[in-house]
Amino acid sequence: MRICMTLLVRDEEEILQHNLDYHLSRGVDFIVAMDNLSQDGTADILKFYEKKGVLKSIFQASDDYDQAVWVTEMTHLAIQDYGADWVIHTDADEFWWPNSQQSLKAIFDHIDSNIDGLIVQRHNFLLNPDLAQDLPFYDRMTHRQVASTNLLGRPLPPKVCHKGISGIKLNQGNHDFSVPGREKHVCFTQELCIFHFPIRAKSFFAHRIEQGGKAYARNKKLRPEVGITWRHLYEELKQGNLDTYYQKMLYSPSGIETEVNANVLADSRFQAYMHQIHKNQ
């Protein structure tokens, strides 16, 4: 059993090393990462792990966020060059969590041979603005939305992982895939979920929305409804309304009880795991 991970990043130096260390500790054998025009220390972090022999770094110079094409390219590389039996697809702010505390390998080993892939639910963690900003994100984000939604208030869509199938194609957002020549066989799983830490600082949130909104506007191949959340938030940013959406992803235990606070659950599992990783390093 060999597990590979694809990772598309841009200006993620604040969280990237945490993501790589976490997934390698959970049973990921190799990472195919694509750096899309980062201006911070992201490329240096990728090169460090590439020298360790656990990562292949690819530079992507296009600025139209053609994610489905790029992730499909990384997937084929993971399968053909790095022997992936299973491939997971993640963003820098997403962490694949085995609910049974097993390794990813133990979970994938028990998947029925007829299943091509798994549908995995995501859970948002909210930022506590009362805590010091110099703390790691996992110390400031220990409350999880009970019913996670995107910033437009719609249910947070799940993501997929799959076997190393030749010719497979990923959809935009890594929410679905297709298998050449036949129908795919997928199922929901309770064995895995994805912990999602989408907003960790107000300035980074605005920067990311501006980057993504402009990139989607440059992509003339995608339908207007593809990337609708990013496109909508970019328009809100231009109108000066982005702070309203930022507030939706904050949880303040010391503040007045709000609708946001009522939809959260204390969850320190990820925090404890990350502290254990750093203790063992």
C-alpha cells in the first residue's frame, strides 16, 4: 500500500510545513506539490521536503486557477512515477483525519476492492480572535462548526480520494472525479473526515480572495458558476464588504452568545496531535 498526496499551494508558508508534517505522520508516503506563483517562503519549504525525498515540487506559472487540469496532472504523476495505490487531494488548510485514530494506510487497506474512491466530509474550525496572534493556528482554532458551511451559508461540500486508476480526471475543487470508459464506484466513509482551517488571519483572508477572484476572472474555459464562492467574495471585497464574511468564521468564548457561537463544538483532537508531532521531532 502506497499513498500519495497532491497539494496545490500559493503563498502558504504559515501553514504549509504543518500540513506536510501532519500527513507524512499519518501514512502518506509521497507528496506531489504544485506551487502556483508564490511570493513568500512556500517554494523554499517545498524544496526542503524535496531534498528529503518525500516530495516532488512543480512550478505552475499560469494565473487562471485551472485547478482540475493541474491536479489531474499531479495525480497522473503520482500514479505513474511514484506508484500511488491511493491518492488524496488536499489544500494547505485541509488535514485528513482518521476518525478511528488509525493510519491512512490501515483505512485504505480495508476498502472493498470494487470501490474506486471515497467521499469525505469536511469540518470547519473557527478562529478565536481573543487569543494571541503569534500562537500556531491549531492553538487558536479548537472549536468546530457542528454543521459546516461555506462563506455563502451553503453546506460545505465534501472532497474525494481514490485509487491509483490510470487516466483518472479530477474536477474543479477536488469534489469529484471521473474514470475513463466506465462509471466510477464511490461511497461515503465515516472512517475519514477532513479538518478545515480556512481563515487564520484577516489580512491573509483578503489576500487569498483577491488572488483567487482575479485568477477565476482570467479563466475563460470555466463556466461562471464554477468557483462561485470565490467569485462572489471577490465582488464583495471590491465593494468593501468582506469583513462581514470574516466575522462568520470567528468564535469568541468571551463574547456575547451569537448564532455563530451556538453552532460550535469544542474539539481539541487536532491541537493535541500537532503538539505530539512537535514533541517527537
